Amino acid sequence: MRFDTARFDREQLPALLGQVLSGEPMGPDLGYSLEAQEAMYALAYILYSQRRFEDAMRLFCLLVMCDHLDRRYHMGMGACLQVQGQHAQAIRSYGAAANLDMTDPAPFMHVAECHLAVGDRRLARVALDYALVQARAHERHRSHVPRLEAMTALLDADRPKADTTPTPQEGG
């Protein structure tokens, strides 16, 4: 069924809900062919590379609505959110991408960056550890290993030192 996106009304709601619940991509029903979606993705990528993050994010958002199973769209949206400092929202987008391929370390690496940006070293380390395991375990992701090892080493080297200031009871 093709939905009239220019004039959406209550009569379309049951069909739209059925389409959403089916789990199938909605792009064609919303009037966007696979070719149009690929063109939008290419444009979103260009906008992102031109640092036009809000414009790119609008396209990635539309693309996610068209096909929630294409992890590139979630990764693009996460990247736009991350560079704009919206780390909690970026983590959700990267999480959606990760759920589509749990063996890919890239979403977890970016989740770690977001956690570090908000000062949550523990969750950053959890994400990095998982990403490193996946990168080492899967040949197609081994190119991520050096970066993940470097990030882990930096996180470990920058670990806050224990406070050695004596307490009053210790006679300091």
C-alpha cells in the first residue's frame, strides 16, 4: 500500500501501523524507491563531509524512517548527533546500528567516544572491550584493532590517580 504523505489522515493509520508492525522497510510505501534512498544517502554523506550536520541529520532521519534495517542510516545519524554534542541520542543511534550487526566494532567504538565525551569512563571501557573482542574475532573487522588498542591504551594511561592526600586522621 502506498501512503499519501502529503495528506495523512486517520484512515491511513491502521495500514501504516500494520506496515510498521510487519517490520518491513517503509521507503517504497512512503514514495521513496531504493534508488532514491541511495541518492539521499549519497547526498547526506556529502552534507556531512561539508560539515552541514543538521542538513545531513534530516536526511539520515528520513532514511531511517524509510529503512530501519539499513545500518548505514543509523550510523550516519549517530555521527551527526555525536559531532553536534548530542551524545545520549548518538548512543541510541549507534545502538540501533549495533543491533543490526553485533560483530561490527564500529558502533561500539563510537559509543565509547560518546561515553568519554560525557565523562563516563566505565561505560566507555565496556564498549571498547566489546569492540576489541569483535574486531579481533572477525577478519573483516581487524582493521579496527589498532585504533581500538590505542583508544584503550589512552583510556588506561589517563586513568585518574588515587588521591594520595592524607586525611586528617593520618596526620597530614
